[in-house]
Amino acid sequence: MSLKKTVGRVAATLVVPVLVAWGLCGCSTTTGPSGTDTESDVPDTVPDAVMVLPDGAVVPPDTGFPEVRCPGDGGCPAEAWAGELPVGPDLPREGGKLGDACTANGECLSGFCVPSDIGYICTDVCIDDCPEGWDCKGVAFSDPDTLFVCLPDMETTCARTGVCVAGEVASETCGKCGKRDRTCKENCQWGEWSNCFGEGTCTAGDSESEGCGNCGSRARTCSEACLWNEWEECQGEGICTQGVVENQGCGNCGSQTRTCTAKCDWSEWGSCQGSGICVPGASESTACGNCGTTLRLCTDACQWSDWAECANEGVCTPGAKESVVCGKCGNQTRSCTDLCEWSQWGSCEGQGQCLPDETEYEDCGKCGKRGRTCTGQCAWGAWGQCQDEGGCSPGDKQTEACGKCGTRERTCTDQCGWSPWGACTGEGVCSPNQMESTACGNCGTKYRFCSDQCTWGPFGNCSGEGDCPPGTTKPCNNCGTQTCSAGCAWSSCVLGKMDGYEENDSEGQSYALPGITDAAGDTQTVIASINPAYDPDWFKIHIDDTSFHSIDPKFTLSVPSGQTYKLCITYKCDSGKTFSACQNISGANAISVGVGDCESIWQGDDDSGTAFIQVNPISSGSCSDYTLKVEA
């Protein structure tokens, strides 16, 4: 940059309004040339000494006497004030020197207590004769005049109130294993902390769980690197799948069910529904007519069929009698036998067969008993119904289905009761409609069913498979890796190595690099990478135009082999002008931006500004680093 005179710099600042120095010091009310009272509204205390204030308006000290004005060009020497101020018993005889702290104009020899980058200080009026470390700066005095006073330059400000070295960068950890930094500004005060970058996906030590399998659960924990560890094995699984319903036969043609509960355990079997009244294939008979017999069978629906027609009847009804008068009671009789046939006529006797109301019993039916009573005519009455019969006839046999398509048998005993069922024989390997499953493929399941003949059918197709075999991996998103979980599902992409400048994906998120000047050898170098794929990087850097140097910002980019990145530069001058340039780069190349027109020589010819740098991958990016060098 070309050399600029101090006067030129001062002239460029004359139009900037500032605070009234004596007013800021909390001075009393004074009457100016217009005769109008002016009251200070500034706090009595002096602001923080490191506060940076712009150049400000300055008025005469608060003396209580009429204002003395000096010409606008060339400033106003302190002697002009001293010669006009009367000496009184209430006025100070001596005050602070240049740079001494003050709280009121009366504390300064010059009568000027003004705000500066190092707090409120005493100062002197000047032309271009300030001591080393001080600049002569113009301030508004009384419109349109200008007053020039000595104010500390940046080096003096840093020496007195600085807390850091300009351009210094400090870092600290933050968030989820992330990092943030801040840069020391030109006035040796720390700038704001940057956003936290480079964070992981979780907080170290945290844990989380999720459901798996049959009502089971599994957990995982966050590592010290703020990344999730692999899921643990599924624990606490039940014995069935929630909501599945299982059926089985019961009773006579009935069925009952049970359901897998929300805890993946089987419920109790329900009550037997739809049961019939008999065993399929069973039969029963009963007497009918004249010693006849009728039969009915138990159907496949476990219900009795209608009675068949009466068969094998005799010629009379058992117990029926025919008589003629003779013998006892004047009768000779014959009786219808149990076979429904007439007996021979009995002898005719004077006495009857029995005594009136006498009763006798005999065996009948299925181990039952029946009785008869002698009538008033000394003859036996008809046999009564057979009572207390058993459930079967001795020697009868009965069979039924059992187990897995097997059969069993029982026999009627001499007491007309059924014996216990025998062992089940002829069984198959499974029960009809029984289901069996087995694992297959990627966490899938296949099933087979038992046939009506109690044999297993073939396994069906594999269903419910996942995306991958457990433990396999595949690349993702440029430098990342995905791993197949125990549940046959791909994990989220682990991005792998990332540079320390993220998130800097837009101009508003530009990573601030330490500033440089246009002095030879003053450079900044960045080593970064494009990860994840196609993720742009933004940086910004302030470049100062210093005396005796010519500013010519240059940006050199070296990209990994096989990659093409687009380098774009937007240079925003401090004066408000903007210059831009873009170029696709494969290998290494540089962009220079001409910024000589930021300001004209009449404006101070200061070409300082901020460069916004965008590295935008045309190809997907690379796990290898690129290098960006900035110089001016």
C-alpha cells in the first residue's frame, strides 16, 4: 500500500459525530454563547477503560464563563484557553497530564477530559505534534469548526488495556466432545466465541434402550469419543409373539384357544367351546314294542341321530297275562315271557300265584333290576321298568381318536361299566395344523404346518428378512462406514475423519481465520477435507492495508488427486465495495483479486477488507486433505 500522510487520515474522520467530552465527565450546567442552558445526561462514572469509542465532539471546559471559540483549520492550541480563563479561588491550579485518567474537565491541565480506547483521559489539542504512541485526530468542536486532540494509537491501547495479543486464537472444549475458539481483535480484546464444532452424536456416558425380539430389550452406551457403541444382545425375551393365537381340540368335537400376551407369555387355555353330547361312532340301544330293540348312533358332529325303527318284536308284551277262571282265585293263567312269547297255561289251582301286594325282583338290561307286584286276584302284575342300569353291556368295546392321529380302545366290564382307555397307538409325528418355524436368510423366518395325517409339510418361503447379514460393513457418504446390526439393519453412517472447521457450510457460518496484513511473509494456511461428500467449506479472513505496502490478496488451493474443487473469493472492502472471482481447480492453482479501488486517495486510500472464501467440491470429495494458503 502507498504511504498516507497523517493529516489525510485525520481529514477522513472529521465528519464522524462523537460524544461531548465534558458532558461525559458529568460536568455542571454552563451557559454557551447563545445563552441557552445545556444539561448533561451522561452518567457520572467513567465507562470501562477498555471500551472502544469513536472520535467525539469536544466543547470547552466547564468554567462557568462564556465560551471561547478557536478557528476550525489548524486546531486550537491549549494557550488560547489558558489566556481566556480567569483565575479564581474555586478553579484548579494544576491538573492531569496527557494520558492521565480523569472524571471531569477540571482535573486536566488542558481542560479536556475525553473518552478514548483506554477510558476517560486528559488530552491536548494538536496539529501533528502528538508524542509517539498517540495520534492527532479531529473532532467536532462547534459546527462547522473542528478541534484536533491527541488520542492513543492501537499499540498504546494494547499496551495499557490489552488482555491478549492481536490475532491470537484461543480454543476450549464444548458440547459433545466439540471445540470452539475466539480471536483477539486489533484492540487486544477477545472477540466472541465461535459456534461449537466437531461434535459427536451423543454425550459421553449416556445410554439408551429399545425393544427387540419377543418383548425383549437391548441397550447401548455413548463412548468417551461421544459416539454410540454397538447395540448389546437382546435380553429378557418371552416364549411367543405378542397377539399370536393357538388352538387345540377338547371335549366332544369342541375347541379351546390361548393367546400370546403383551408380555410374550401364553395365557391360560380358554373354556371348551362347541362341545357335543357324545363320542363320534358310539351307539346306544333301548327296548321298544314287544321285546323289540331300537338303535341310534353318535354323528361326526358329536350329536345323537334319531332312533331307528323298532325291530325284532314278539307276539306279546312281557308280563302280560291271560287267564281263565280256575284254581286259586278262580283262575288258570298264562304269561307273556321276556321273549314276548306266551307261556304254557298253568295248572288251575285254588290258590293264586302270590299274595296280594307281594313284590319280587329280577336282573334286567345292563346289570339293572326290575320288580313286579302281586295283584288282588293273586296274580303277578307286569314287570316294572328296568332300574339302575350300567353304561354298557358286558363285553362291548369302544374306540376313539387320540394324540397325533392315533386310536385307543376300552371294554365294558361285567359290572356294565367302561374300563379305562388303553394306550394311544398308531400316532404320527405332529398334531394337525400344528405350526413350526426356523430362522433363515437375513434375520428371516420360514414356517411349516402339520397335515391331517399328522406328518410335517415342507417349509415355506423365507419371510421378514432384513437388509444385510449381521456384522457386514459398507462405505457411505464419502469417508464414512455403515455396519449391519444384529437385527440385520444398516446402522447410521459413521462419517470418520473430519476437519476442525465444521460447521462452516455457508457464508453465515464462515470459519474466521486469524487476520493478516499486506506485509511480505504474513500468510495463513488451512489444511482441511471435504467430508461428508459434497459438503462445501467457508472461511473468512480480514486483510489490513499497511503503510509502505501494496495490497494484492492471493488465494492458492491444492486439491487431492482425482478431485475438482471450485474456489470462489468475495472481497468486501471496509469502505463497502465488493470484488469477486471464481475458478475450478484440479491439482493446484491460485486466484488473485485486485482490490486497489476499495478507496480513492481522497478517501484515505485504505484497501483493507474481509475476504470470504468458498471451497465447493465439483466432485464428491476425498478423505485426503486439501490445502488453502492466503497471502496479500
